[in-house]
Amino acid sequence: MEFVTLNNGVKMPMVGFGVFQIQDADTTEKAVAEALRTGYRLIDTAEAYGNEEAVGKAIRNSGIPREEIFVTTKVFINHMSYEGAKEAFNESLRKLGLDYIDLYLLHQPVGDTFGAWRALEELYKAGKIRAIGVSNFKEDQIANLSIFNDVVPAVNQIELHVFHQKEEQQAYQTSKGIVTESWGAFAEGHNNVFSNPVLVDIAQKHGKTVAQVMLRWQLQRGVVSLSKSANPERVRQNFDIFDFELSEDDMNHIKTLDTKTSVFADHHEASTVELLAGFVFKKF
């Protein structure tokens, strides 16, 4: 396993296992247990995923010392306020059955993010969270949050994959000591990514899968990656990326795939904000 050191000195694994869209408790627990057996030590969940209890159960039953597992969860927009974030944190901690969280994120740049961030700062200073960060924030939002608060985010988790590579945003975040973490590493299969000729050629050259190539590409860029699967064989395959290296030519060929466009909803369009706000109340 490779690690990155966050801006507060905490070490975070570079390769993680995510549980978005795995809602069945039994399936989630088995998938996380398999991931931990395979060697994953970063597990990423969220309040909004509805599976924190199953994640926590798998962690507690793994037999792995708690300090060796890096647990991330997130506060959703229905709790995006000072009091709401504190309430959400305590509930996540209860569901996970843990004494502390390694990384706690603001899940979306929507709602009272300043109030929620100040709650996270207090929880961080109290030692209940080892590091705090954000998700789906752009550079201006990160600057605004950082300048007018005490703690600079340690991580920004963003959509990042071969079709939306975000080199400029990563460079900005790196300049501010903020680690870039990706979600949607496989672009959710959009644009026929698993049969893309560029990726297939590179995968065949290295005797690897296209998924392994995409994860290795992120690792070599210094991006913390998350993969997800309920299939034990794919869980193991997605972790098996430490025994090969992409060449400079490989990296340059992958760079040509960048469309600089989201394959999901853009979190910074008014329509997306209005859609997300609908989880809390209907105003538009």
C-alpha cells in the first residue's frame, strides 16, 4: 500500500474501497470484509449512502486493529449547518460503532457550508476526527472556505476519471496542501470506457485489466482513488495495481481522452443545486 501525508501529518492510504450504491446491508458487509481481507485500508462511506452500520460491522469483525483502518464518511446537505453537522456526525459515529472518524467531509458545496465547516473544525480540535475535508468543491469555494475559517481542508473528493482529468484543479489543490481524491474512477462505465481502444491497448501491454490501468493512472498522478464492487474477484483485481507502472507514453495517451466535461451532473450548475436542494425542501 502507498500512502499520502495530509496537511496535518495524518497518513492516508492512496487506494480505497467505496460503498456508494451498495445499499443492501448483507452485501455491503460482505464487500467491505472482502476488501479488508484483500488489503484495502481506506473505506469510504457517507451518511447519504445508507450503509454506515454495515460498514462498521465489517470493520469491527475484521480482526484488524482500528488504527490500521482509515474510515471516511460525509455529512449530507440535509444536515449542512452548524448544529446539523454535529448531529449528523454523532449519528454516523453511532451507526459505524467507532470511537472516532479518520476523515469527515462536507459531501456537497450546497447549504450552510460555513456553519457545517465550523462544526467540523470543533470536532477535529476535540480529537473526534483525525482530518476534515470537502467533496465536490471547486477552487473558488475551497479558497473562500479556507480563508475565512481556521482549518484548511485536508482533502477534496471530486469526480475525476480519464474523461474528466482536472489537472488544473489538482495543481491548485496541491499548491494549497490539499490532497485530491477521486470518485467515479471508472466514469460509471460511460463512453464505453471499458472497451476504449487506448485503454485496452495499454491494459494488454501490461497484462492488466482496463480498470487496473485507470486506477494505476490515478495513483501515478498522486490522486487517492476509490473503487467499488460487490464481486470478490473484482475487489481483489482492483487492488492489484502495485506491481506495474505506466510509462510516460501510456500517461500521455490517456491524457488525450480528457473531454474536460462531467459525465454526471455538474455540481456547479444552478439546476444541480436546485435538484440537490430538493432533498431538504422545495424552493424552486
